[in-house]
Amino acid sequence: ENIKNMKKELNDDQLIILVQQGSLEAFAEIYQKYRNMIFTYAFSITRNNEKAEDITQEVFISFLNRIRDYKAEGKLKNYLLVTTRNKSYDWIEKEKTYYETCKSLKMNLIRGNDEHEIKYDTNEIQKLNEALSDLSDNYREVVMCKIYYDMTFQEIADIQNCPLSTALSRYKYAID
């Protein structure tokens, strides 16, 4: 079977089952679907282009290493975002360079024409970064998850390991 021809018909859980059965094409579909989201989320936390790329790869390697035990329950996006969050904050903790790298947000955001690359308008990114950089990590993360990843507040609360009411109040505070 050609996974690419079936991709519009297969949901994440079906792709996961195929990956568990050894399908590299199914894994490639999952990677293609989520790689930009993972990179953007890692970058929003680390503020480091190269590290965000590394974390993106680490997230998918970790997922693939754990695929046999992964339960396909319709929560792949959450799983990948939680893994990305954890790996990103682990890096920040190790490096202790978070505030220094915030200043370098403008670095290399307009990147090559390679299909794996994401193109951004550096002026818009700079304005957004200035607005978001005034927020603490938890508040910034709620805004990113809600606006960019279209997550529910319950999903955000699960990622942040906090009550739903806390996620809601963080978002309200950040937007105000």
C-alpha cells in the first residue's frame, strides 16, 4: 500500500499503528504533519534556531524509540508538544542561556528555499517577540498553544500540568 495516496484518509492513530508495524512511510507522514509545529514550539521556548532544529529531531527520535509502547488514543499532538516542551526546558536548564538567546530572535528567521525550512517576516516576528518576551514562560506558553496550535484550554492545562482555571487565567492575563 502506498501511504501517500491514503494519507488524507488515515488519522494519526491509524498512522501510529502502521508505524508500530514497521511502516517508514507512515512515520514520514507523521513527521511531515508535525515537524513545523514542533520546530516553532521549540523555538518559541528556546529562542535558538539550531537548538529548536535539534529538539525537533530529538522529539521524533524519542517518539520512534517509544513507538512500541505508545497507545494510539488520539492525543499524538499533545504527546509531541509535551515532549517538545520538556526537551526545550531541559536545554534551557542545562545551558542557562535563555535570556541571552531571547535577544537573538531575529537570527536567521528568513531561511533557505529548502522545503524543510519555514519562512517568517522578521518584522512581524520581532513585534510578536517583543510583546511575548514581556510575559513569563507560563503565560507566553499559554498564548502560543492557544493561538498558534489551536489547543483547548484543557489541553494547555494538561501540558502545563496545572488546573484548567489556571490555564484560563494565564491566558486572560497575557492577552490583557
